[in-house]
Amino acid sequence: MSFKAVLKTIWFLALLFVVLYVGVNNLDPINFNFPVAGTTKQTPIRQPAAFIFFGLFAIGVFAGMVLHTGGGGGKKKASKD
């Protein structure tokens, strides 16, 4: 196992700790408005702040994973026959 992988794992666990810490300390419901989506402008999403924070964190992790992996496309090496 490489040292770089260990550092990435420690960093990711630190981020998960922040999500847990925010979740424990923010249980009051809030209104989440995201006018670009359109539907939340008329009726905001009302959930505990921890759920909204975790949802945004999960979307960010998923987007980072998709960008990091590249979606499976890319340039293929030309083979010499």
C-alpha cells in the first residue's frame, strides 16, 4: 500500500468526521432554497441541517469520483500491427 493512498484515506476520514460533527450539532430544521432548480423556489425543502449538509457532501463526493475516474472514456493507445 502506498503512502499516498494512506494520506488520501486519512483526509477522507477527516472529512467524514466533519460531516458527523455537523450532523450531531445541527438538528434544527432549516429551509433549503436552490433557485436554479426551480422547484425549491416555490416550496423550499425543510429538513434538519445535518441531512442537507450530508446530502450536499454526498453529491460532492460522487461528482469528485466521476471526475476522478473520467467516466471510462479517454484516449486509447494505437497498437502497432
